[in-house]
Amino acid sequence: MSPLRRFLVESKSQWGWLALLILALITAAMFEVSAPILLGKIVDAIVSGLNAEQDIYTIIASVDTIILWLIAIYSGHALFTYFGEYMMASIGSKTVLALRTRMSTHLYSLPIEYFHDHQRGDLLSRLTSDLDTVAETIGEGVPGLVSAIIGIIGATAMMLWISPILGASIIVIILIGIVCLTWLSKRARRVYLRNQSALGAFNSGIEEIVVGKPIIQTFGLEETTTNQVQALNENLFKSMRSAAFTSQLVEPLVKFLNQFTYCLVAIQGGLMVLRGAISIGDIQAFFLYVGQVSDPLSRSSYIMTKFQETAAALGRIYEVIDTPSEIDNGKLVLSNSKSDTNIDTISNTIVSDSSILTNTSSRITHTGTIDFEHVDFGYSPSNVFMKDINIHIPGGSMVAIVGPTGAGKSTLVNLIMRFYDIMNGRITIDGVDIRDVSRESLHNTVGMVLQDAWIFTGTIADNIAYGKPNATREEIEYVARLAMADHFIRTLPDGYDTVLKQGGDDLSQGQRQLITIARAFLADPSILILDEATANVDTRTEVEVQKAMNTLLKGRTSIVIAHRLSTIKNADFLLVVENGTIVEQGTHHELIERGGHYKTLYENYAAGMSI
């Protein structure tokens, strides 16, 4: 099914309004095609009056009724045209809103790998420019095309009624024009599809410049980056030029057909007047009907090319919508119980930071046991990255994952979060296969702090409370103190009500990271994953944050990924990962005594710190 036909089928809730629209446009067209006949009668009355040597007042008196009818006809045409366009605006806005909502909502259900495989700029282009194209076509193209078709049919019928011979000649020319325009329309679809893809690539290039500007300047790559974007810009220029060339072919073709038709009416019609086969008024009506055919033909040809552009845009939109959603067959809900002493009750009895930490350390829990049982994983069946992984993480323990870059540390925690699904084996939490657990429950149970701090436009308080929108100000300030963020927040002009924009660019990377750490603490999960969470915090702040973390992590399962090995020496045990395989397990001291991979990593780290 073509994208346009599919869009029409999926918009069936608006078919009733569309029927009223067509009825209004048919009525408007009937008014429009009636006018040339009456104008022809006025011309004939004037010619007849002049031949009879009547004065101007007598001639006007003979056609005053026709003039009144013309005023009524033109008024009716304007009224029903406005009514049709008003309804189309309503229909278009509703259908595009539904499509935009459907697409944006579906993005949230797509698997993580989809976003790794597609450029963000291209996705933004589909959500913006492609949907804008659809909206423009619905708002202007649909009523224009319906009016054009009705107008052409009505004007052609009137010409055949006035003079079948002359009307048939004009119809032949119209058919030739329709064949040519249909060919152009088919070519336009391929051209516009390439143009939309080129636009998406260019948007991605611009986004990379905006996001990576500091890095580009740091490495002096302005010229290289400019050349890359210039190449994308030139490709977009070529695509736009090809699209413009295709669309601009329409107007010269239609004008040629118009001029040829006018010449035919003038010559053949003049000869018919001389033979008395037709009146001058009828020739006048013919000229007007030719205009009523040629103008809609020109508009419909433009609209048809616009429809091809819209078909290309819809194809790109449906490509996103048709991407299978992330599979979530889980029905079970994990227990996120810790103890009766949780963050809600603690925050209501805040006296001082010391008392808060004492209460927090009293949390007792026996949930959060994680097991990897013969797990295989790869990004494709032909590229299995991990084979037969077996890990047992007791509930309430702190586990550190170490290893060189690209070894698979983040992959392990991504599998726990079900950002990716495993190929074989199973991963369990408290004995429950995470594939049997709903993603919502899983993500409520397992919290995660990433190395890249994500800040959205809003106040600092809103950013901290992102995982718990109903959090009180006391709770927000409490976790901010735990994350060592309270001090710098209070130095800002509006404190916790300071509005952050553009990803929090007005804050340092470390400050942004502290906010995300506080956010994770407020969510209060049973299991907490820290993926390089302190990588962007200065050494002094790291010490203070580490103290708060050590206290807060007591009683909950925690998985820490860190390159700074000094921060994980006190972990209950460590997993050493290399090339997707667990090569060593044990405590810091056990692994140092063993003299294997971990000792080499630690010695290299210590040597780097001593330089």
C-alpha cells in the first residue's frame, strides 16, 4: 500500500468531514462554472443592442437581472470556498497532530539500537520538516486538488454543452497535458525522496557542529568540519536543484498548452462565428472556461508534484512508525522493598546531615541478587560478543566492573537494564528472569547514573525530581546534600529554581553530573548502577561524593564501573572484563595477590597517577 493511500485509510475518522468538504467544494465549483455562461449572455446582449443602435441604459436594463445573478453566484462561490478551506484546515491539523503524536510516542518504545543506527539529525528532520510537508499538503493541496478536478470536469462539460466540436478539440489538448504531468509526477517522487534524505543528512551534520563545537575548536578541526558540512550542503543543493527543476517544468508546459488552447479557440471559434455556428458571447464563455481549465490544471500539476514530495515524507515517517517496538512481554513486578526506613520518611524528619546518614545506614534488605546464567550476547547473530557469561552478584553487595576500554563493561550493565536482549541463557534478579518482568518495573528497581550527564530544560529542582515528579522540596534538597550538590546550587541566582537551558551548558560537567547522581538517589532503587558516574567530578569533590555514596549504597545492590581504580578498592568483589569475557573475579587484595589481569591494570593506573 502506498504511503498516501495508507495515510488516507488511517485517517478514516475524518472521512465524514472530508465528505462535507467535497460537497462544499462541488457547490463552489457549480457557482464558478455558471458565471461564464451568464457573462456570455451579457456580451451577446451588448452586441445585439449595439447592432440595434440601443443606448447604454437600455442595454444595461436588459441584463440587470443577469448582473444580480452574477453577484449572487460569485458571493456563493466565495462563501463555500472559505467554508471548504476552513474545514480542511481543521481536518489537516487533526490528522497531522495524530500522526505527529503517534510518531513521537513510538520513538519512546523503540529499542536503543535503533537510535545507534540512525542519525539524530535525520530523526529530527522526519519529526519536523517531513511532518510540515504533510501538513502543508493537507492544508493546501487536498482542497486545491479537489477544486481543480471539479473545476476541470465542470468547465469541460460546459464547453461540450456550448459546442461539442470546439470542446472536443480542447479536451484532446487537456489529455495530452495530463499525460505529461503524470510523467513528471512519477519522476518527482524519486527526486523528492532523495531531497528529504539529503536534508536529514545535512541536519545531522549541523547538529554535530553545534554539539561538538568545543571539541572541534580544541583540535583545530574547523576547516575539516567545514569541508564535511560543505560536502553535505552541496549534496543537498544538488537534490534541491533537481527537485526545483522537476517542479519548474510544470509551469512552462502548462503555459504552452494554455497559449495553444487560446489560439485554437480564437481561430476555430472565430471561423464558427463567421459561419453563425456560435455566438460571440459563447466564444467569450469559452475563453473563460479555458482559463477555468488551465488554471486548475496548473495548480493540480503543482499539487501532484507536492503529493509526491508528501509521499516521500510519509514513507520516511512510516519507516519509523513501522519499526517494531521494543519487545516487553514481561508481566511480573519486581519488589523494590528495602526497609520501612526509606527516603520518604527520612526526608520528613531531617534534622542534620549526620542524622540523615545514620538513618540511611540502618536500611536492611535482602533483595537485589543478580545472576547471569550462561549468557550469550552479540549485536548480530554473526557477531557474538559475549559467550557463556556466568556471574553471581549477592543482594546488597557492591560489585565493581573493571577492564580496558571496549572490553564490555557497559555492555554488561546494559544487559541488566534490558537495553539489549541476550541471545541465549538468562539474567535474573532475585531468581526472576528479567524477560518476565515488565520494563517499567525493571527500571523502577534498577537505577542508573551514566557518565554523560543528561539535563533537560527546566529548573534544577525539576531535573533532580525527574524520576520522582511528586517529590517534596525537602526530599530534593536532601538528596542534593547527599550528592554534594547543595552548596553549588545555593550559590546560583535562583538556587533550586534556577532554570537550566541547552543541556545545562551554564554549569560545569561535574555540576551536571552531581545533579544526575542526586536524581538517581531520589528514585531510591533497590539496585544502583554507576557507569563512570564520577568520571567528570574533580578529585576533591569525588572524595566527598564517594563518602555519600558509600553510606547511601549500604543495604542495596550496587554495580560500579570506574576507570579510577582507587574508588573501588573497597568493593565486595570485582569483575575483570576483557574482550567480552569475565577473566577474573575476586576482591581487590585477592586479585592483586593473584598477579593476573587486574594487577596489571592497577599497576598501570598507579604508574599513571604517579606521573
